[in-house]
Amino acid sequence: MQRPFRLRHADDFARLRAHGQRWSHPLVSLSVAPNALDHNRYGFVVSRRQGNAVARNRARRLMREAVRHSHGRLRAGFDMVLVARNVISDHPYTEIREALEGLFRRAGLWMDAERAEAAEEAKR
């Protein structure tokens, strides 16, 4: 994921934890708060309870890839933190991607294909 789309500062994570809205799924938890930018920023959290570094990095890569595929269909102007649950590394990528898409829909961030194309046209 490109640098402008990443959340990296502890202050951003703390702001989302304190003031963001949360949605949960058995695999992933999502916190969302608006930002003053014209694009989204994403943060990924995987606890050490997930296992060794290999398992944590795999969980992070799976979530990052699912977000990369969904990024173009999400409304812009939000900071999002995705927190992996303990069972995420036991599931295939397709289930993780479906879980994230479901969370994005519940959060009201998902745009249908026509709205996504119109938003892309407006950017050009």
C-alpha cells in the first residue's frame, strides 16, 4: 500500500480508538473516522497473541491485499483501522475479503459499481 494511504502515527490510531465508529466481524474489527483528506488512510493491527511473526505478517498481508482490492469502491475521506481477530490466519483470503466487504457495507463506505465509476470520473 502506498505511503499516503497508510496510518502510521500512534496519535491517529488513538484518535480512531477514542472517537471512531466500530463494526465487528468474527475475523476482523473495523474502526472508522472521517479525515480532512480526499483519500482514505488505512491502519492494520495484529496482536502478538496471533502467534509468531510469520503468522502476524501473514494476517497483515491478507488484510492489506483485501483492502487494496476494495479501495476503489470505497467512499473517500476516511481513516480506517482494521484489527485482526485471533482466528484470521486460519481462514483463506476469499473469506477475509468477503468479511471486509461486509464490514465496509455495514459502515456505509461501499459504493456500487456506477457510483464508483462516477467518483473516478469526477477525480479526472
